[in-house]
Amino acid sequence: MTTTGDNRTEHIARLGDRSLFPALDARAYLNHAAVSPPSLAVREAVRGWLDDYGRCGVDAFLAWNDRRLALRQTLAGLIGAQASDLALIASATTGVIDIALCLPWQRGDRIIGFRGEFPANVTPWQRAAELYQLDMTLLSLDPFMRSHAEGLAVLDGELGRGARLVAVSAVQFQTGLRMPLADMAALCHRHGAELFVDAIQACGAVPIDVVAEGIDYLTCGGHKWLMGVEGTGFLYIAPHRINALTPHLAGWLSHEDAVAFLGEGPGHLHYDRPLKRDSTRFEIGSFNGAGFAALHAAVDLIASIGVPAIYRHVNAYLDPLETALNERGFRSLRASDPAARSAQLGVLPPPEFDVLDIHRALTRRKISCAIPDGVLRFAPHWPNHADEVDVIVAALDEALAELRHC
Ligand SMILES: Cc1ncc(COP(=O)(O)O)c(C=O)c1O
């Protein structure tokens, strides 16, 4: 931590150093795939936002509004996009809904999704299917679990039967399977379909490049691997896709020069201003300033380390943890192919144990992990230090011994 000339504290993030999280109770916090705890930088950013609004009221708006562009730029840098192709939105789900309701659907169009996805990337497509009379198919993720090549072959066959859109998570929330997005996008495009990606389990810890990978739409929430707070997110739309979208979800800020009538005197209140021609059209109304101040601080720290370095760091952490779990009879769901690995490790307990019991026993020992859909999930990020692995394994051994005697 250093102090800048204007007395703002400049926080420095280092791999394996959790000193920016002094209040964190857990001995090992492995729940970044659920909710990240706010770092000191994040907490100060929110306080700074509140202090500015507390002092200046509406006069704080313009200064913070200008920071939107800087935040969009930082987020765009994380995924290889241009800032103008991003909209700041309220959650990953909001981005799914935006595209699900604005694609120019034709009755009978088919959406391909996957069984096992987090519901955020299913429900809005189901609603669109009902509203626009579309077909929706949910494919099994099992072929992708066996190998990317096998999954892609199945997807190729399905796309051959016709589809308008494939909706997938960059990383599956329970198994941690990283999907082959570039190959999926190439297949989609070959068959005249588009690829929608929910990247909330990837962005911030798993490299993504929307342009190189050919992703058409990508949504992300701010409170997991981006390490911001809930109620924030962003939507990327490939620039050549935006004009085709029907603006069903426009709001007062979706227009060009939307705020002119508030500061430029009489005669500027028009309802026929054109809608913005880039993704920021999806920034439809007043905006979660405190939340985005938090997200900005969090993402600046991630950008200062770099996502590829974070990805290597967490995988080096997970390697010995996976080995120790395998030795104790757990079944790892982590892919053997490094290209299919993410930043999380999901395991199934030995048959004689109940996953809920193990989770409770670990929680009592201040090991914070999760059990989505019955999978024991460990999700470390840049502050986790490799030394924690011994602490987790010792806690696990105690927990298993305790449960064996119950
Ligand atoms: C893959 C996935 N998508 C979406 C969500 C929900 O995101 P949000 O609450 O930002 O809509 C989650 C987890 O909460 C998730 O794991």
C-alpha cells in the first residue's frame, strides 16, 4: 500500500497476498465463483463515491459519469474488445435478457443451450421462446466433459439441423469445465448461427478474447471473478451485430444526446432523438454508481496483475489440492486437458460421505467453499496463497475423521 500525492491510497495487488482483505474471516476463501469479498481498494472506492455525493449531491454526477468510459475501457481490455462495444449493466442475467428479447427472431428459430448450465443462461431463452414461438434444445454437457473434440462433433451435428443461436457459459459453474469458445463460434458461424456467452465464471481469472474467439455476445456479472459487488455487470456485443438487434429494451438514456434537455436550456426535450448505435444503448437509465465504483477498483487490481498470470497462479494452487483430494477418494471433475481447465476445482466425495456434511465440517473449520448442485467446489483467486492448500487438506482430514465416527 502506498499513498499518492492527493492522499488517495494506492493499493497494490500481489499474487498470493491477501493483505488487502484484512477482515476476511475464512482461513482459506475459495468462493470466488460465488461472491468475492471486497478488497480494501473496493471498500475505499465505495466510500469515496459516497463522500463525493455526500458533499456535492448532483454535482458529483458528471465527474463519476466520466469514469464510466474509463471503466468500460478497463473491462474491454480484459476481454480484447473496444470500450464502445460494452454496456455497463446490472447483472449477468440482465445481459442474457437484453439479447434474448432483442434478437430479430423469426417464428420457429431454434436456440441451443446446455443441460447443467446455471439457470441465468436458460430462463431468458425459455421466456423468449415462449414470446416469439421459438424452439429450444438443451444438449448434454457430457460429450464436452469427455473431450472438447467429442462435444464439438455433437454440436456440429445439432447445428446441421438448423439453429439461430447457441447459448453457453465460458466456464460451467459446478464442474469448472472451460468450453472451447473459439471452436464453438467457428461452428456456429459456419452454420449461420451466433454464439452467446455467459462469462461470469471466467472473466477476471480465465483468459478470454472476444475478437480472436469470434464471440458474438458476452455477458458478465461483477461480483465473482471480477471481485466487485453484486448489482453490476457488462454486456459485450460484436460491433457487426448491434444494428440487427431490435431495440425492445431502450430507455431514456439509450438516445443520442440523451441528457441535453437537462442542461442546455429550453427546446431540447425531444422524444425522437435516434437511439445510440453502439452497445451503450443498453445503458438504459440511472446507474449503480456505488457498485461501479467498486467494480472499477476491483478490475484495476486484476488488470495490474493480468489475467494470464492469475490463471496460472490459481491452477498451480489447484494442482496439489486436486492430488490430495484424489488420494482421499474424491473424484475430480477437473479436465485432464489443460485447455478445458478454468480457475475452479469441482470434486465429488467418496460414496460413503454426504457432500452436505463435508461442506458443513469444512465451513466450521473456516474453509469457505461451495456445493453447487452437490459438487464440492474450490474457487481460489489472485489473493490465495499456495500455503493454504496444507490448511485445507488438514481441515479435510479432520472433517473426514469426524464424519467417519458419526
Ligand atoms: C454461470 C452463471 N451465470 C450467471 C450467474 C448469476 O449472475 P447474476 O446474478 O449476475 O445475474 C451465476 C451465479 O450466480 C453463474 O454461475
